[in-house]
Amino acid sequence: MDAAVLRRRTMSDDDDLEATLTDAFLDRGAEATTARTAAERVAAFRDDHEEELTAEGFLDYLAAAETYDSFDHRFDHAVGELAAANEDCTDSRPYRLAGFDELAADPDIGA
């Protein structure tokens, strides 16, 4: 993200995104802690990769994953699809609720 964008962004931008998504995630079956964590991860993705991402934009990805039963699975699928659509994101695990699990590749390999 360039310096001009960082100067334009305020803390309230992240607060608004996170509050909107937390409420939406609660409505979609997430528990309170999970909803807050998921909203924080979407805000982090926006900060790191896609500065124009809106709550509605992410919710579109989440809606496309409605065939999965659990909120966690739907969220992780939506994050994966969002990352796949963004050429700058080569690893979506930091933004997924599942994160780096024991079955995932070691994030330090090749570093």
C-alpha cells in the first residue's frame, strides 16, 4: 500500500469494516469470538493486499460459499477465493481461521 493511501486511511475505516463484518458474521452463524477474529482477518487482508475491499465485497465471497455447513469452513473458502482473485496474495493462510495447521506447509521453508 503506498504512503498516500496510508495517510488517507484512518482507524475508523478498519473499525467500520470490522464492526460491519462482525455483525454480518454473527447473523451467519459465527460465535462472537470467531466473528471478531474473522473480521480482523478481513481487515488485515485489505490492509495487506486489497485496499478497496469493502464489507459488501467480502460478503459476496462468503455468500458464494454457502454450500458449506460451518461458518469457519465458509469463511476460509471465501478467503481462499478472495486471495485467488488477487495476484499479490500468494498465501491466504494468515487470513483464514484455520491458519497454519499441522497439515499445512511450514511457512519458514524457503524463507
